[in-house]
Amino acid sequence: MKQIFYFILLIAGFSSIHSCKNLLDEDGNPLLDLNNTGGLNGPRALYREITAKDTLAEYHYSGLLVSKVITDSASITDIMYSGDKISQISFNGFLDLDGNGKLDKDSVSYTQLFNYGNNSKLQTISENRSIFRRTPPVLPTDPPGPQTLLRKEKSLYRIVYNPATAKLDSIDMKNGVEVTGTPFAFTNYSKTAYSYTGDNVSKVIRHYGLVNNAPNKKYSYEYYAYDDQISPFTLLPQAYKISRLLSTIINDKESLILSPNNPKRWSVTDLTVPIPVPVVKSTNYAYDLQTYMTKGYGVNYIYKPQ
């Protein structure tokens, strides 16, 4: 009986250690806004985006600057700076390129270089991307083969800010596939336009097409019923947020991350179908005592002291 009692104590001890570990960040600092603690007074940083099942993103810092982001399936985004401005972002891992809500099994590697104008505003992003495909097994019982290079792409993004409001106005993209032995040429384009209500993004419209042709795809994203509380994404650099939107060509649904507040509803509409029908998503938010949003659309946001 005494042995059973000690065994129970041992399990309880391990559980306690595991629980405490989950309450700490990578530096051993206590995490915030767990169990409705009310958050903290003073500077903070966004540390994790989590759901009931997964960690969607974990942010690591060098001093006050975000230096690394670990996302689904241990995908890693490394961020480099020139002074306090992002100069390069490199990604290695897995993305949902087809927009079906699941990460692709094909891996992706890309590097983005950031260029700024005389007004210190982001002006262009140039990207080189490699997409790898895991070769299927010869027999069903065999393990899948290694990841092999499927294709290489180049993209150039032109970022335009409204000179009167200093808000992001539009992003023009040109993209093409590198073909060995053939001079590179951009073959595809997209144009993205942003509208605002106050400081918050209210609508995003993106056209897609072949270079020198009319668009063949067009989507609209709208954001409604903003609260007056603070979005967790205000704690992240603008250039990183733009890079996150550009990680796939259909990631514009996340454009709410550009807003200082939080929309309680958003919709996406395919404008090319005969009778467009928007798909609407809605949520009820939770906040801490310092008015930072802590939960919305099924995602919990964890903070740590800055």
C-alpha cells in the first residue's frame, strides 16, 4: 500500500513539473494571460498562438526584436535586421499552398529580401523560392522517398503606401518559374488593394492573372464589427506581417493582422462566380485586464514580459 502511495506522489510530482514547464517561455520567464490571470502591467511581447490541439506559432526574440518564428510541423522562419528594420526573412518548412486548411506534404524554402525607400517605408520584397516533393514509395509498404526539388520560383512584390495616411495601400506581385537553359521571365501577376475604416482594414481585393492579360481570378475579404481592444499582432513588426501574408498566394484572409483592433466577423467572396456568395466567419473575443485580446477564432494568444 505504501508503494502505491509513493507511486502516486511520483506521478503527481512529474505532472507538476510538466505543468510548470508549460507556464514558462524559452528563457524560463513566466507566461502571461493563462487561466485568466489578467495579464501584466508594463511592456509585453507576443509569445505563442495556440489552439486546443496545436501550437500555431511561437515567437523567439533577440533583445526586443523578433528573430525566429516556429510554426506548424517545426517550420522555421528566421528574421534578420539592418538596424531596427527587417532586411531578410528565410523560411524552411511546410505551408498550405492549395488553401485546403491542411499543410502540404511538399516542403518549401524561400528567402525574401526587403528594400526601403528614402522615407524608410518598405518599397519592394524580392523572393527566391524552392518547392520540394517527397517521391512516393515504390511499394505501398516502403517508406516514402526523400524530398527532391520540384521547381524554383522568383517573385517581386511592390509595396505602396498612401502618402496622405501612411497606411498600406496596395501590393503588386510578379511571379515566374525558373526553367533551366531558358531566360527567366515573370509569367503571373496579382494586384492587392486595401481599404480602411479608421485605422483598421475593412476590405482587401486581390486579382490574379497571366502577365499582359486580364485577371482570371478575383477574391474579396471583408472585416466587420471591430472592437476597441488591442490586437496581439500590434506587437509584431509590420514587415514581418506583410511577409506572413505573402507566404502563400491565397493567405489574404489573414489581413486582419494589419489592424490595431480585432474584427468580430470576416468574410471571403469569390468574385468570379456568377452569383458571389460570401463565406462568413465570426467569433466572440476574450481579453485581459490591459485590453489585449487573448482568444478569438479558436486561437489563444500567450504573452510574456518584454
